[in-house]
Amino acid sequence: MAEVVTGLGFVGAPAVATPVWTAVVWWWLVPFAVASALVDVCVRRLPDRLVLVAGAGLVVLLAGVAAAQGRPGAFARAVTAGLVLGAVHLAMAAVGGMGMGDVKLAVVVGAGLGWAGWACLVVGAGAAFVLAAVWVVVAVVVGRRGAGVPFGPFLIVGACVGLAACGA
């Protein structure tokens, strides 16, 4: 299953990349996203080694794309969006709503979505929360309440929704 999802991510990246050669940014994130989601589902943890390396690579790649395209404003927006989404998740973590791994992943996801634009950030982040809420409602209806919901996969899928809706 992981191989199929990773393959779909690699095939889908050029569809959202503008121009197409910037797909390398999204190709960088695909294996990290799949691995992070799987780990979070299995052990309810987002490993720093995955999230931080993904984020560092994303910053380097976005800086390179911004320099090549002459878009320093897009890079600044990406960094700002990452910090904003991270701050929102940090506030939720402070009241016990999620873990610090989710906060770190939110910074990475926010930067990626912010590169595509503020609307993309709103759509992607909103989709993550809506999908998680639907998951929780279904779990309650079928009687499977438990130790919480791994939010990382919802952040990642929400980012995919945002990028598909807005383009990158």
C-alpha cells in the first residue's frame, strides 16, 4: 500500500507543480509524507528525523526555486505560512489537543501550502481538520473511541487536497 501511495504522489506532483520542473519540491516531500503518516498511524508519533529533514530540504528547495524564478515574495510567504500554521498547532498542543510532532509537521505543511498561496493554506489546513473530524465522528458511531487520533496523516492528506485545489 505504501508503495502505491508513494507512486501516486510521484505521478501526481507534476500535475500540481507550476511550472512543471518545480515538481522536484513535491517529489522531495512524497516519501517523507508517506513514511510519516504510516509511523503516526502505527505508533502515534511523528519522528523528528523524518519531519525535520523533510522541512530542511523543503526550505532549501523552495529557496532555490524562488531564486530561479525571481520570486522572493513566494519564499517569504511560504516561511510565514509555515510559522503561522505551526503557531496554530502549538496553541492546540498547549491545551492537549495534539502532540509536538503534529506542530513540527504543521510548520512543514504550512510552508509547502504557503508557497502555493494563502488560499491554498486555508484550504489544506481546513481539509485536514474536516477529515479528522469526520474520522472521529465515524469512530464514535462505530464505538471505537480510544487513545486519540493520529493527526499527521490528516495534515498530509489535507495538504494534498489544498495543493490539488489551488495548484503549486
